[in-house]
Amino acid sequence: MDSALYILLSLIVLWLFYRKFTPVKGLRTLTPEQFQSESKGNRVIDVREIHEYKRGHIKGAENVPLSQLQQRLGDIPKESTVFLYCQSGMRSKQAAKLLGRNGYTGTVHLRGGMMSWSGPTEK
């Protein structure tokens, strides 16, 4: 009985890791240099929480925390490319999954998030 429980728990943990780290369908991942050049003139969304955003963010980015994204989908046009970033890249991938489930097809995210960014920032 104990071994069956361990196998079941192991399978659940593996499934959760798979779901967390699997590539997001339709999501383009850009280097900081690519993100900086391709995002010019496009909508850039910082999905970090407000206190993180206030410490410094990519110049011109708007803050739509991942925790509020579902409620604010109406503010984001589906026909435009959406450039996403967070602190490390994990939350922006989650945001892209959420957008994809809601019909958004043009999502891009910054590989490594703010930790990899060396471009212009503002507070």
C-alpha cells in the first residue's frame, strides 16, 4: 500500500512539473536584445505585482499583475501582439498560457525576465 501511494505522489509531482515547464503553444521567447527591438511601438505588459513594478520596470511598460490578468482581459486587444515579462520568465509564461486559453495568438515573452534585462528602465 505504501509503495502505491509513493508512486501516485511521484506521478502527481511529475505531472505538475511537466505542466509548469512545458513550452507554451504559440509563445515566442525572445532574448533581451530581440525583445527590446521588437517591442518598440507595441504593447508591453509587466505581469509582476505592483510593488515589484514600482521598484523599476522596462520603459513604457504597463503593469497588469498576473493575479489580475483574468479580470483585465478586456483591456488587452486580441488582435495585437502582446509582449510580456516578469522577474524571471515564469509568470510571463503563465500569463501567456492564460492569454492563449482566452483566444490570444500573438504572445511574446522576455527570456529571463527583468533579471536578464539591461535596456532602459524607469521607476
